[in-house]
Amino acid sequence: MNLLATTSWGLLWPAGLILLPLIVAVLIYAYLRQGQSKKIVVPTLMILRALSQVERARQKIRLPWRFFFELMVLLLLLAGATGLYRDKAATVMAIVLDNSLSMSLIDTTDPLAQSLLEIAKRDLSLILAGLPSNQELEIFTTSPVLKALSQEALTPSQATRLLDAVAVIPGSDDLTTPLKSLASAKRFAKITVLTDKFVDSASATPSDSRIELKVIQPQQGRAAAQNIAINEIALERAADGRPATVKVWLSAYIHAPLETELSLAGLQDNAQEFEAAAKIGLSLKAGLQEASFAVPPGNWRAFRVSLAPPPGSPALLADWIRLDNFAWITVKAAEGELILVSPLSARELGLSQLPQFTVKQLTLERIADQVDNISQGAIFVFHRFVPDFLSSHNFLLVYPQNDSKYAGIKAHQKAGALADWKEHHPILSYLNLPLLQLKSALTLKGEAGAEELIATTDGPVLLAYQDSIRKYAVFGFELFPFRGKASPLLSILTLNALSWLGQGESFSDYQLAPFSPHSVEGLSQIDSLPIRGPKFLGKSADPLTAGLYQIAPAGLIAVNYFDQGESNVSSPATVSLPTLKEADFPTDQRDKASFYFATLATLVLAALIMESVFLIFVRWQRSRV
Amino acid sequence: MLPETLHPKLLRQLELLKLRARRRFLGTKQGGHLSLRRGHGIEFSDYRQYQAGDNPRNIDWGIYARSDRLFIKRYQEEQDLTVLIVVDSSASMAAPLTESKWQYARDIALAAVYIALMQQDSVVLAAPEQLQTAKVSGAKAIHNLAAQLLQVQAGGQPDLARAVQLAAAQVRFPGVAIVISDFLLPLPQIFATFNALRARNLDITAIQVLSQQDFKPWASQLATTCVDSETAEELNIDLGLEGQQRYSLLLAKHNQNLLNYFAETQVSFSQITTEEDFDFAIIECLLESGLFR
């Protein structure tokens, strides 16, 4: 396929051309008036009269060169003002490579034993080989978020070389949202998608005709696919001094019962390597299952649970995705105290899922009387409540409802796009927030000196403040309930905020724990919708693999969340293709218009400077004569 | 009161000049000029035969000794002269304001008046339609004439020929006429002016006063509107280099026509421009005219 480039010129505001005859008329009039503007009293016109008659007889009407020069300058200005642009037809081809967890599926019955991603890369190489060498390409991966492999368009040969670096990255198994983003870009003439997902039969039609979906399937088909996976892991502490228990939730998408082994490995406090701690045999049946380990004595820092059929077991053939066979959890004594002030309980807000904190809840009334009993290192969490009294403790304030000098409410925004964020602040580290869509947020005005961390088009929705007395962070959108991996962006925001508000302790991990979403009236969700090139800012060697990572200096453990549904090999996710929607004012077109306006303005300025210099030189020459 | 331009040092220089008529005229009083009358003057003129009644003192005994014939010596009688000075006071003499030709012309006229009065000539001073003095003489008359002339303001569009004609009528006996103007008039008007003086058989001198603007009326603006100082007529001009050169040629041609006419009619001519130093230029101009020595 050869997408030939065509170019058409256009004007964004052609009505401005009506000024053209006016400009020419005004310029001519100005030049005619130029001679009349200066009057000189001369002794007599006797000789001049004779001269002008002769001159008129000899000459036609002659416009000086300056007239045409200034006419050109004015025409350039008019072209810029009317929005001259060059609309290059879409020629770029977008290739979307689904690199989600489900693409790591390896058909164990296939002698080649290639994962779906490797098959997709192989197919893509063939596609690229068939393209003209000058075809412009942009290649995207979808997991954990839509990401372009390069900043600029690639040739087919360049794209082929970049394919080797593409790997499976567990993340949200959402292909619909990235496709919707790409479809809104007018520059793409075609969008080719390689994925294991089928089109949702309920997709609205007609879909964007530029999108071509190539579904990669195991050789034996989906029906033959099998998988065993660890979904959740939790550390339950016993209050009566008994050993803690590591609980594991498993899912098995298998055709027949399967004998597997569940292994527990632990990381001692001063060790660098996990050491085997326990092992249990499991007989898995299709569906969900639980298992648990008693935590052995020791000074443990973290545990790793792994699920695998015994070596050499034929059950290995039943595990078509291996990445979901592991889970990690850290073990740390509660070292922080959260003082919750909220009409809701800690469990409802999900704070109980943070084992490193003990949560104490105060009643809404008479907080001042209770403050004396609270240690200085505790962090207040005000949720939907702003007291009229603040102690010197650090605090986290979420979704304020009342005016206060710490977080006055400016306006309630129903929905808004992220306008700005301060990447440098620890609360926002390891997050990339472009085009964060806020379904519900309150714009805030904070105390003088409060740093605006996240702002919508209406104003700040996250403030942070620090002085010699206290730190505080104020969220103008609902941060809770803490859902762990089910809501990664919120979870990391919460963890970052608590880490920053803590007393300098390196905040570590959180628990991969099951959490049933608790519906609380009024709580809103936040979706992140990046489009281009977001970076997952973990500094670990491989931050995008499920696990726990200590990342200096914030001490945050970056975790990767993969959709539990990706482990379900028998029923893969579907994708809804976007419909083609014409933008009223395409961004590309507007950008091109801006580009030409800037160019034309520069040309006009240069021309005016040249004319001024020339006129000064001419007058200087005449004065010398 | 004389203007400041006629300062004492310049006046002393002017006193050294003598107004010299190129022809001999018949005057009524003894003055400083040679008269056609023969009489008892100082300068020997010629001889005539002795007639009864002649003064024997005038017999040239030398000729008698050589020729045994009696001849009487004749002497030329020195007579006074009437000097008519006409200063063009039209509006063109006042344009441009920064280079007033009028002041130059006025001061030249006063210088000529001064010289004439100092050598006991009579003076008639005229500025068309604004000033017409009677014939005055005596050195003291300079102040009165200067005061009258200083009150004259150049302006309007007087009929120069008519004014000259009227002024010349005051000159009863033949004398000298000095016309000071820029002569930027149609040639027929100029001819009519000087013909009126020629009819009076006067020894005529023309002094042309020009300014820088007369040579380049467009100043720094090539495209401009020129307004006639006398008629207020407006003319838009847009002169390129060729036009400027053509203007200069036409002005030179006009002046050449003037010179040709003056040569034909034995009118003395000199020219002065306002950018010249007045003290130096006035002496040069008066000497160049041939009327002063």
C-alpha cells in the first residue's frame, strides 16, 4: 500500500479576504496622499508649472517600488491573518501492537512455542516488509498505557529494528481506549492493530474505516488454551500473637484438575535474595481457589509466592501464561499512625489495606480535645471534613466540603481535563498524568505558599504545603477508597502522599490484597487517559513486571497491576472499535495554520526592517548630496 | 535707524564706493557727476573759438602762441543725479521665510541709498504699492528713508511694471534706476518694467536676489505640494532626478533670457543669493553691477 502525499492549501478564515481590496485601496490612497501631505510655499510656480506640464506629458502614472513592496508586506500579513495553512493529507500509518499480559500466551502445543506477541511481531515484520521504503510509520504499544516507540515517524526498516525491544508488560487490559485516542488523530491514514482481542459484537457501527484489526490466536485456538494464575496475595496478622498468614487466591482456567505446587520464598531483613520458606502441593480445579502459608519465624522483609506445576509435570502444558504465576508482598510492622477524621470508616476508605499504618479514627466532634493524645508523628487524614482547628500534625485532606484557609473551594467542576501538574513533587513521582480526566473535582485555593500540584483548566485540584510546622496535601478529588491494584493511579497517589507526609521513613510497599469495592455514595473514579509516550517512571531495571521494587529516594514500591481478566485465557477481552468522528477544528490543521502565521509574521517583520534600513540609508545619502 | 546688517564697518566701506553713471546727464544742481553742460566746473572738456565777451582768463595762450588764434577752454560742469531705487516687495520676495530675499533686497536698496545720498545725489525710493518717496537728498535723509523702508512688509502681488512707471514719473530729469527683485516673473512683465524705465532714458541696473529654494523648491520632499506665495495656487509635484535637472535647466534658461534682454537693452545686471555672506556679497554685487566703483 502506498499512501501518496497530497497537499492542499487553505485558509482557516477565508472571510478575511474581503479585506484585500480595502487594503489595496488604502495603500494607493496613502501613496496619493503622500504627495499632498507636505505643503511648501515657494516664491513662484512659474517654472514648476511649466515643468509639471512637460512631466505629465511624458509620464504615465507611476507607482514607486515602495508601493509594491509594502503591498507585498500587507498581503503576507493578510495571508497570516486569514490562517493560511497547508493541509497535508494523512499519510502516516499507525501500527498498534498489543503487548498486554494476554499476549504472553504461549501455545504449548505449538512446536515453535512462540508467544502471541512474538507471532504478532513476526506478522508485523511481514507487513513492514511489504510497505514502500518511504512509508511513514508510528508504532505504538498498549500496555501498561498507550506508548509510541519513537518520537518521530519511522520508515519500515527502522520500525522493524525497534520490534525486538517490545515485550509483554502487564497492565490494564484495555485496548479500546488507546484505539479511541489514535482514531482522533487525523494524521493517520491507516491504523493496523495486532492483538489477541476480538471486536466486541456490541461495537457501534460504522467504525473508523482506517482501523484494521489483526487478531492473533494460538494455533490450536482459544478453546484449547489453559492457564493457572495467582490473582491476589495478602498478609494477615493474627492479633493473638500467632504467626501471620500469607493468603493466596488462585484462578485456574483448565480443562482438567491439575496438580501444582505453590511455593513461598522469603526475603530476610538483611538479605538480598529470596530463600525458600515453604511449599504446598495444590490440586487445582477450574475456577478460583485459596491457599495459605503460615509465616515461618524470622525477620522477614518480603515474601514471594509462585505457582508452578512440578518440574517435568505434564501440567506445565496447561500453563500458557507464566507471568501471572508470581506475586510478592512485603512484611513490615506498622510504623505509622493515621488519624482518620471522616464520616466513613477506615475499612470503607480502604485504609485498612495499608498494614504499615495503624489507623485510629476520631469522632468529628471535639477533635481539639483528642489531639493531645496523638503522637506527633501521626498523620491526620481528613476525609470530607475540615475542622476548625488544626494541630501541628501533618495532614492529608481529601474532598473538602467546607471553606477553610487551607483549602477553600472555588468551584465545583463536573468534568475537566488536566491542565498542569508538577512532576517534581514527591506526591506525583512515578506517575504520568497527561490528560487526566477528572469526572468530578473541586478546584481549590490554598494557603499562601501552597504548591499547586495538579490543576485542571479551572484551577488547582491538588495542593501541597510545607513549612517548619507541618506538611499537608489537599486533594480536590476523591482519593478513596484505597483499592490497591484495582485503581493504580489513586493508590500510588495515596501512597506517595502518605509517604511524603510521613516523618521521613522510607515508605515501602503496600499489600496486594483482595478488596471488594465498597460503594460509597458520592465517591468518584478517576481515569487516566494518556495518549502519547507516557513513561512509567520506575527506576528499577524492569519496573513493568509484577513485583515489588524499592525505588530510591522516595522508597516507593512501584507495582504493576495486571488485569485479572488477562489470565482468563479461555475468554479474552474484547475491543470496541471507535467510530470515525470528524473534528470541527482538527488540531493538526490548527497547528499548521499557526505555523504559517508565525512564518509569515517573521517574513513581514524582516521585510519591514529591511525597508526601514533602506530608507534610512537613502535619506542619509540625500542629506549628503 | 538703519538695520543691523548695515553696521558702521560696512557703512565705512560703502562710503568708499562712488555711484558712477555710465552716461552723462543734465542735472540742475552741482553735484558729483559730469554734466552735459559746459561751464565752470573743474574738469577740462574741450576748446572753442574766442567770441567777443568770453572771459579772457579762459583763453588758452599756449594755442595762441602756436597758432596766433584765440581759443577758449571749456570745462564740464559737475551736476547732481537722481537715483531711483525700486525694491520688489511682492510675496515671492518673502518666500521662504527662512531665507528672506526681501531683507537682502531691502538692505541692498538701503546701501545704494546711502551711497547716493553721501555723494549728494537725490534719491527716490519705491516699493510697489507700499512705498513711494519724494526725491530727497542730503546724508541725513538716509534715516528717514530707512525707517520708511523698514516698515514695508513684502507680500501681495503688486504690479511691478506699473509701480516702476509711477516711480519713474517722479524722476523729472534723467538719472539712474536700480531695480532689485528676484525677477521670477514672466518675461513680458519684466520687459514691461524695464521698458518703462528705458523710456525715461535712465541708466538702469538690475540686481537679482535669489534664495536656495529658488534653485530647489522641492527641498527634501520629492513628492510635495508647492503653494505659490503670491497667488496661493497649489501644484503637486513628484520630481525624480530627471525632473530636478529639467527644473534647473528651465531656471537657468529664464535667467539667460533675462541676461540677453539686459544685454540688448544695456541694463547692468548682478545677482546675489541669500546664502552668501551679506557684507561681502553686497560690495561684490554693487561693484559687479557696474554702477558703483
